[in-house]
Amino acid sequence: MTTPQIAAVVIFLAVIVAIMTEKIHRAVAATAGAVLLLLIGILDVNSAVSYIDFNTVVWNDGEIDIS
């Protein structure tokens, strides 16, 4: 494995452990992991945005507006 791959796996596992232990909110853990991947350069902004499912984002926003 290359160094960026190892770093990505370590960040992923840290996020999973943070979510499992509930030490911090899962949204904060996920966001922190994504920001770390961006800062380290493992992920670039264009590819990060391409992973967002905007149909789900709009659906969730609609659900929040209804309630």
C-alpha cells in the first residue's frame, strides 16, 4: 500500500471508532474525516463534490421543511 492509501485507511478507521464510541457526534466525525482527506491532499475538491448524492440532500431538505 502507498502512503496516501495508508493515511486514508487510518482516517477512515479513526472516524469509525469515533462514531462507534459516540465520543463526538457522527456528523462531526464524518466532516472532520472528509476535511482531513482534503487537507492532506488524498482527495481533491472536485472528486469530493462528485461523491455527494444531491438527490438525497434535496430529499432530506424537503423532509425537514415538511416537519
